[in-house]
Amino acid sequence: MTNRVFISYATGDENGVKELYDALSRLQNIEVYIPEWINIEGKSQAQKVVDGLNSTNLVIVLITFNSTNTMWLNQEMGYARARNIPIISVVEKGIGVKGFLEEQQHIIFQRDNFKINVYQVISKMRKIFSQVESPITHFQIVCPTCEKKHSELLPPQEDIDNKIEQGQKLNYSCNYCSTTLYVDPMTFDAQSTS
């Protein structure tokens, strides 16, 4: 079973959303849905949002100074809340969160080092999806040397936390060309030694 993740954000936060999309796309059983990136002839933005939210298992919302005046973000969160869809909120420091999200713990948005937010989102996602039929257990590596994709078992969150704390990478070997791969434990992006 695939878990669909809906990302809600405002214009101006595209760079962070792209970084988040790239990392989440490496996780097996995760499909990322961003309505603004979908081009379906004859479908309005509102219909793409409703379709996405009706088929999602989780909403990730970026609440930044770019989004404080957008109605879309609030409507998407309200729709998700009404449907009891879990919400992970990433909130920029200095923004007072009101309403339903006021009751939950937030990830503090770090514009200058969004990679930390990616790691925090994935960590929360693993907790949420560990309680369903399709937990996140594997991620995809694309070898930079041979450009072939293969799947690896996702280490326990505690091991990932330790690697990050120690400033270390996850080490793997390409199943096709045997290149040693160093994988960033925050984003699961692979680099080779060759």
C-alpha cells in the first residue's frame, strides 16, 4: 500500500518544497502530491486540491511569512482537519499559530538549513506511518556512478539520529557496480567515492 503525502505551501517557499519532495520521493511506499505541480487539462486548482486531500494519508504544511496571507493554506488545513488527516506543521519562527494547529507540536522552519526540517518531517512521518498497514521501511538509492536505482532497508530512527549527531553518513554498496555510497541520513541522498 502506498501512503500519499499532500504538501501545502505558499509561493516563495518552492526551494524548500523541492528539497522536501526530493527526499520524500526516495522513500518507498510514499507518493508526494503537490497540487500546483499537477497539470490536468480542465481541472481547476480547487478540484486538484480536493482530489489530493480526498486521497491523502498525511498533510505537511509549511507555515512561513510567505503564507500568512494565503487563503489556500488555511482552507487545505481545515479540510484535512475535518477529514481527520494527520498534519505535520513546519512553522517559521515568529509566526503565532492559532486555531487547530495551536494544540500540536510544530517543527521550527529553518530557511537557511531546510535539510534539518526534511529530517524532522521524515522522523515524524515514520512514527505516524508505523501505526498503519504500510510503514516506511525502505528507501531508494540512485548510484551516482552507474545511475541504477536499488532499494535499501531504512535503519531504525535511533541509528539515523546517532549518525546525524556524530556527523556521519550511512554507508552502502551499490548492488550493481559495487561503488561505495555515502548516504546523507537527513535526506537519503547518495554520493559515491569515485
